[in-house]
Amino acid sequence: MGIPIPDLAALAFFILCWVFYEPALRALRGPGGVLNSDMARVRVAWMLEMSRRESRFMDGQLLGHALNSASFFASSNLLLIAAAAGVLFGGEDSFASVSSLDVIRTSTRLLFEIQLAVVLVTLSRGLLDFIWSIRQMNYTLTIVGAAPESPEGGPPADPAVVDAVAQAAARVLNGSLTAFNAGVRGYYFALAAAAWMFGPVAFAGATLGAVLLLAWRQTYSPAAMAVRELRKTLDQSGRE
């Protein structure tokens, strides 16, 4: 017995939203007006200030906090993957236990396994994003460590080198936190995928809800508007 048409339609809608959410949001909003894009501009200003500071202790602390956050999410993601995989490979016992619940809408074992597999794939993709984020964060720390300092009473550091370090640090840091954001976004879609257990309508509704919530947080949330104003100020001040 194959997958029912409503379930196939809901799965296709989920894949479409999951794959094209970020490109579609950027295309609709342009280069500005999206929280992640505006934060990328702010991070450039941060790294430029970092490269010109005499003491970079605070910058190291902030980067270390970001690294710890990514590591925490990666560890949590791995536990969720292990749990989902344990149910998926639990065989007939897992299917019998789940299908006995009145609220669960899984007609066949094949459908049940596909439902779990979608959750597992979504979480696994998020884990890869977190791993890539952590690696890039370590690269950023190395670049920050290479930032030249002006010796007391000595000649100032070469401005070209200082600027190159700042730009490189900003680019790698933005790449790291872009991957981190993608990993966090994977949780939203994993929850939407888990809603498939309650039927295709719940699956499609949860997917649409996740997309709308993510889009609102990226464009019209108080945090997004505050960062947007900061970016405008940075652009108007001419600070690169």
C-alpha cells in the first residue's frame, strides 16, 4: 500500500517550504530588512572595532559564548537524532505502540517510518549546520588571534593588515552564524515534520505556521526592527 495522496501533498509542501524558505525571504525583502542580513552588517562593524581595540578580551568572551551556544545546540540535536532513530529502528513494537494512540494518524508501517525518517533527516541536516558553524567559529577565533597590536610607544600596526583581518573575521563569522541560524531553523521544521503523526492537515498547518513564525521573527519582530534601525545608523554614518 502506497502513501495516500493527502500525505504526499503535505510532504511536497513541507519540502518546498524547507528548501526555499530562506531564498524566498531574501528575494522578497531584498538585501536589507531581514534580521539575519542586518546582523551580518552589524558583525562587520563589530570586527572592525575589534581589530582597532587595544584589549580584545571582551571580543574573545563574546565569541566564546557564541561557540558554547552552537556546541549546546549540536549536542541537543544529537540526542534528538538518537531518540528518533531509536524509534525508527524499533520495528513492529514501535509502530504498534504509536498506532495504538487515538490522536496518531499513521495508517501503515511504511507511512510511519517515512514520517520518522523526515524528522530524522531534518534534524540531521541541522546537526551538520551546527558542526559547520562550530568549525567556522574556531576559524574566526584564529583570525582574531592573528590581529596585529600596536606596541606601546611603537609604530602603529599596518592599516591594510588590520583591515584585512577585520574583513576576513567578519566574513567567516557571518558564515558561522548563518550556519548556526540554519541549524536552529531546522528545529522549527523538525517540529512541523513531527506534526505529520497527527495527519496531513496538521502537517501542512504546522509547516505553514513554522514558515510564518520564522518570517515574522526575521522581518517584523521587535528584535528585527531594532537591528534594522541600527543597520541604518551604521550605513548613514559611513562606518564600514
